Amino acid sequence: MLRATIVCVLLAACADSSPAPKSDEQAQDTDWTSSDTGEQAEDTSEYAEDSASPPEDSGGPPEDTGEPPVLLPAPSINGEHSAGHTQPTWAWTWPYEATELQWRIDDGDWWEGDPTENRVTSPTPLTEGSHTVSIRAADADGLWSSPGTFVTEVNLHSRPGYWSGVAHDLTSSPLGHALGIVAHNCYEDSASSPGVNLIETLNLLTEARADGADLLELDVRYAGGDWVVEHDDWGGTDAARLSDVLADGALKTWTQPLFIEIKERDPTLEESASLLNLLISEGYAVNGRPVFFRAFQDERVDNLVFLRELLDTGDYAFNSHYFRLHLLLDDDTAGSTSGFQTLIDEADSSGFDGVEFSWTTPDLFNLIEYAEALDLGTAMWTVPELMGEAWCASMREDIDALVVDYDIDECRLVAEEDTHLIYMNTAAIGSSMDVEWSGSGGEPMLTELGALDLPTTARRSSGAGLLGTALLFEADLETSLPLYDADNDLGEGFLLAATIEFDDLDLSSGETVAVFSKADSGAFALELHGEFWSTKLRFGVHVGDEYHYSDVSVSGLDTAQSHFIMASYDGAGRVRLWLNNSDSGVDETAVLSGGVTQNDVPVRLGADPEGSTDTRYHFSGRIQMAMLQKWRDH
């Protein structure tokens, strides 16, 4: 009964042939309709001939003898007006019992089809542009119909990376990386009635859109025979019905995809089907505006399993390309890096499209790289309200989406702001000895390794630590990587981020090791510094004729894992430091006032610069990503 219902809803020729006009803002079609059976649409592009052409036509429509042939009415055709993939499917119905079927695309040859099937699919990829499918059928008496036609526009909304296929104008970094900023918990579920919760939810969605959110997050669960918008999956509910939210006319015209977390802990296949049908019937999950379903790796993951099963049946041929499934992983979902990697592998083999990590997950950048190597999308949750600008700026080149509690408009501003000084990520360079990085104005730079005073590369394909290729620094060989003289703006400071694997954290008292530095009577330094009781990681800036440091103990830090470090000073405030996205235990400076002192030495990785060419305080370990930005008061 379930499958019959799905087929009836999705593939029956029951749609209005005169769709309502769409808003100018809507960048994609939100409906599929039956074909216009009165006339053939004009061909606007060529279709590559299939090598398996149909045989000679011995029983097809009669030749033109000068007398008008007796033709039966044309089949009615449904399909996608706008397709974001190259092999669309079209469904057809006919009021007679078909014994023969022929069809073609554009001006191609007529192919023989199966008259017992109610659909045809392009056998080879179509080019972008407009394509007309024609279908004709014959009954048991050999009488042929006139051809029914349907026009499909193939529009791939192509862009590099995970967001290809999305029409919305996503946040874009100064180097051109597309970043999806997700408005977290964009709903209300604590009001006294479903009606009030609906009003407040629509208000929050409207506000998030106005602030520049790229995706809108809703949490849903199944309660009382309906899907409701609610955070927790237990007890009674006064939450707004999802159907009422989706029915909002304004929401339907927006371009932002919906980012739906499924909270249901005891899902069924029937409930999952009703969720799909609800979204499709309201015009969502269409070309350019996919719907994202997300669920945690516990009993809730069964929601994704059921959805994948349904989408693979073929019953959702017009919409299945526009659903993406994401697995949510908490920081303790697995007990080790290898355990997380196993879950990522399972997500990939289950047909999921992306993984999302808690911001406090150990070895975070290892897992991001592991997922990206499998062509999975990546996201991190949740950027906090306090100091959220640091994450929006620091991760703008390295992740596909950020779920944020921080102000949406400010997050988008700092992610797009042209504060770039340096960016390097060597993860994907393989065995190459050429290191590409971006310098002033985003200009591509190239450093050829091989000299004795330069680092080498080391590649790791599995396990913990920096995955992929990283730069390998050796203190005994006094290696370092010079970049360029990157200065802050006058009166302001710097934002720094790096992914690092340390070889040695046991420094003697007074010993210093420079990791990322421009310190020579000015600028900044990210260093390890030995003190009497422990070794500390510290970030210092030169303000008012002296260096001011924030620091944190690295006692107990796992040297087998990678570590993500952020540090900042904006010219009016404290020097700040985060180790693995935490400032716990960080001893910050007092509030400072004044810009960081400029100097004329190059930024170096792996050593402290002394003038233009000399170095000291050499580092042993690996560095994969290094980013430096100009940083103002936020």
C-alpha cells in the first residue's frame, strides 16, 4: 500500500498544466506538470544519438499519403521543468492500453520503449539547455497516437565543491570558497499553542533570511500522527506543524535550502515517506534548492536509512536528486580517530552525502580531511554567540558549512571581508615538492622545496594526526618556510589559525620554539615556551614597545593527534588564544589599546625570524594549514 501511494502521488498525471507564476526571487522551478498535448515544442538543442537505435519502423504511424492519418490522443507526460542532473526521467499516462511505445529526445531517432512501464529515462547525459521529449503509443488495433511532448531545461547550477547544484548566492570567502552559514534552531517551540509557535517560527525564519543566512535549520519529530517543528522527541506537544510552516507562501519563494534535523527516535518507513511526500507536495526539494536531512549517529540515524531506501526506489524520480543526507557526530560518538573514520566510511557506504562534527571533536581537521577525501560535504556545529567571528573567519576556507548561534549578518561579513594576508593548506598536494599558498591580495604563490633549510613533505593516508600531506619541520636541521612581509593595518591586529602536529612538548624552563611567527621587535608570535612546571602554548603581539602573551598549558596534549589553534588581537581588547576550539585554561592578557607594531621581516613557519634571512627557535613537527588575516575590532 505504501509504494502504491507514493507512485500515485509522485508519478500520476494529475498536476495542473498551468502552474502559478513564481516570484522573481525564486531561482528554480517548484512544480512539475503534465505536458501540453496540443502541439510539439520547438527543439532548441541537439541530442547525441544513442548507439542502439531502434529497428526499422514496420508497425509505427502510417506514412503521409496526402490523407490525414487517424491518430489517437497523445499521451500525457510529466517531468521536471528544470533538472539539476543530466539524465532526467519522464512519466507518461494514456487512457488506452498501450501495446507499443516509441519516444525520442529533441530530433533524435525514435526509440522503442516498454509500453508496460510508465516512464522513460535519458540513456545518455544531456547537455545543459532545453530538451524536448516526445512519446507516442499504439493500441492493440495498431492505431498510433499523436506524440505528447514535454520540455525540460537542464541547469546544473555548477560551482566548485560540495555546493554545486545550489542556486542560492552562498557566502564566498576572499579566495572564492563557498561557505554555507546555517541559522541554528530557526524556530520556536516553547509558546503556549501551535498557532503562536507557528507565528514565531515564521518570524525567526524571516529574520534569519534578512540577516543573510544561507541555510535555515528546522528540527522535526513525529508526534500525534504529524510532523511537528520541535527540539525534543518526548512528551506531548504544542509545536507548530511542519505542514503549516512549509505552506507559508513567502518561504516557498526563497532560495535558501532547508536544513532539517530529524529528532524522531523510533522512526518507521511510513513516517519517513510521509515526510518526503509533505516536502514534495509543498514544492520543496527542486532543482537549485535541495533539502538537507540530518540525524545523529544513534537510533535517530534510522531516519536517514529509511529516507535513503525510499529515494532509491525510483518512486521519487523527479525529486530524489534534490535531497541530501547528513550524519551528525558528537565529540564523544566514537572513542578514537579511527572510530570516527569508521563511522564516516559507513556514512559514505550508506549513501549519505555529508557529515557534521561538533566543534569540540578531537583531531577535528583529520576527520574533515578524511570526509572530504570521500567527496562528502563537511559542516561544524555550533559556532558560539561569544567571539563567534573568530570561527567564521578562521574556517572560511576549510569547511562547507558552519551552524552558528553567532549573529548571522556578522558571521557572513567576516567570512567575506577582504582581510586576507596568508593562506596555505597542503593536505591535497600529494607527493609534490611545490607548495602553493596565497599571499597579498590572494595572489597565488609557489615555494619549491628541496633546499636544506626548507621543510620536506610527509604524507599520512590513515590513522590519527594530520591526514594527507603536511610540511615536516626538523629543529636539528634548522628548517623553516619563509612567506612574505605581511603587515596588519595601522591601529589594528592579527587573526591567526593553524593545524599542527607537535613532535615534542617537553621543553626545558626558558626554552622557546616558534611555530608561526613574525616577531622581530614587532608583529606576533605563536610559540611553545618552557616554564618551571610545564610547557605552554602562547600567542604574543607587540603593542606599546613590548610583547603581551596569552598562554595555555599543553600538559597531556596528545602528540599523535592534530591540533587546531586560533589566536587573535584586534587593536582594542585582550590577546586571545584557543586550543582545539576551547579557551579553557587560557591565561589572557589585560585589555590592551593600540595597534600591533609593524616590522619589515617575513612571516615564517617553523622558526622565529631575525631580520630577512636569519632564524632561531626552530620547531619540530608538522604544519598543514596556516592562515593569517588582518583583524579589526568587532
